[in-house]
Amino acid sequence: MAKGERKRALRGRAGRMKGGRGSGRASTGQVRLWGRHPVEAALNNPVRSHSKLWATREGIASLDGELPPDFPVEYADVADLARLVAKDAPHQGLVLECAALEDVHLDEAIAGSDGPLIVLDQVTDPHNVGAILRSAAAFGAAAIVTQDRHAPPESGVLAKSASGALEVVPWVRVVNLARAMEEMAEAGFWRIGLDGSADTDLAPALPAGRVALVLGAEGEGMRHNIAGHCDALARLPIGDAIESLNVSNAAAIALYAVATRPPSA
């Protein structure tokens, strides 16, 4: 699928722009992105509403294709751009202010792809969520699903970690994660929770049909109620030299296992 061509039925958000250094979240309805891959992907996403691009001439030259003639660009030097983003953020000469992505419903994401779902229970680090989005894009996941109160907002930090994947992988935010998992079961998904203390390795636990991979926060893992909504718990077969993997690494390995299932699995 070409960049920006994923179709979504979306609900609107509104908000006013607010400046200042920070995570990149300008306000409820605006987000500030930086770095070549996040900015280029956002510019190529037709569902994004763009407000302004601050850039060095080298940053503009690094983009594939040309901006529309009337696109609002303000040229600036590297030091000026650094004041628009989080401290020490690698902006690569590009800072884009745009509307936040609008809401995606679970049924829309399921209907739009036959890939697996990634369910994140209280994974709040934007670097981890961004990295998981990147792996989700690489392995054709249908969506990531998070509980709105226990997940990071869309932000420049998260988008930089996602390296463009924020624009192509639907992000479903729900009020009740357990209820969303019930809806996944009703839609035919086999819900597998990753748990280092499980008795079964992931590969033999994978079914033939659609899969929802459920991952909890590092250290705490899945909440009891979320684990109880899984059809099976499975572990990654890592050695004794290390206790556990970073959640984004675990997600990437689990997605690879789903993608490489034998045809009869």
C-alpha cells in the first residue's frame, strides 16, 4: 500500500494551537512533528490537515517530491528549529505543525485489514509505542489498540520513534480495553497475551485464524482483568541470561511469529 493511501472512516477533533517546547503535543487538536520520516509521511497523508512547516533549505531538499506551491513554509536555521521541539530532538531541519489524527473505530480497523491486532495494556512510554507502531507497519498489523487513559498522546516524540508508521497504522483508542477485547473475540480474533511466566511458547499457541497480541507494561505486565480476557497466555522462548525483553522488542518478535506461521497453523 502506498504512503497515505490507507482509507479510514474518522471522527473529528478540534483544538487551538499552543506553542512552546515539549513532547511535541501542541494541544488537543494540534501536534508538532519533526524529523524527515515523520514529517514526510505526514505530508503524504491525505487525512492530515497541515498548518505550517518550519524548515532549513537542506531539510526541504531531503524530502521526496515537491510541496504544493502555496504550502505554508517558513525557512529557519537549525537553532531556531531546536526551540520549536523537545530538547535535543533530532529534527533534521524539518518541523511540521498539523492536526492530530482523528479517531479510528475498532470495527473500521478490522474491516480495513486482515492483519493481526496489537493490544497494549498500560504501555505509556511514547518511544515504546512509536517503536511498536513501526513494527506493526512492517508486519502488516491491522491496528494497535490502547486504552485512552493509559497510553501516551500522539506526539512528536512518538512519531519520531514510529518513523512514519503513525500515518499508516490505525491507532484505536478505547474507553474500556476489556470490552474491546470482547469485541475482538466476537469478530473472530484469538486473543493471546504475552506473559513471561506462561507455560506455553508463543509459536505453538498461535491458531490458524486472526490473532490479537496482548502486551502489558514492562515490569507490571498485563492487568489481571486483561489477562482474563485472553484466550491463551504464551511466552517468548528467551534464554535465562536475561529476565525479559523491552515491550517493543517483544511486540516485534511476536509479530514476526504470526507472519511466519506455517500455512497449516
